[in-house]
Amino acid sequence: MVAHGAILRIYEKKAPVADQVAVNRKADISERQRAMLDFAMKVCQKSDEIDDADFAALHAHGFSDEDAWDIAAITAFFGLSNRMASFSGMQPNPEFYLMGRVPKQK
């Protein structure tokens, strides 16, 4: 679920909701966000089964093919980086962990 929280944090710029989704996917999110996360989950778990119906579901919520590419790319990148971090025991540094969670200083 961490990657899917990251999708919301990066694509939708909503860190608190992203944290809720990362925990249990029962956050108060819109149908559009749910469609995005459903697509991301399929990319993560069953990418070989993605078909035209998956793109149609995104299109129905205003996403373009370019958006689908971005969602898939972010999901795939986080899948790779999370697995590399997990096997090597890496922990995020405080600066990275706080990105999107605290306001930027001006």
C-alpha cells in the first residue's frame, strides 16, 4: 500500500490522505482517486492483465492515456525502490520522510 499512498502524495499532492491510504485504503477519497488507485493496484499486482477496460475506467474519471502512463510509472518505480530498500534494510532519511507532510519554508 505504500506505493499507492505515494501515488496520492505525488500525483494528487495530498500527503495526509496518502498516509491513510497506505495504511488501509479506507481513506475518504473521491471516486476519481479510487479509480486511480485501482489502476495502480492492478499495475502492481496483475500488470499482465491490464486491458482496454482498465484504461476506459480511468478515462471515465477524466484521466488521459498520458495520466495512465504516469500512474503506472510511479507505481512501478515505487515497487522497485521499495523492494530494494526492503532487502537492504534501508530507512528513509528525515528530509525525505517529511516531504509533502510539512509546509515548505519560504
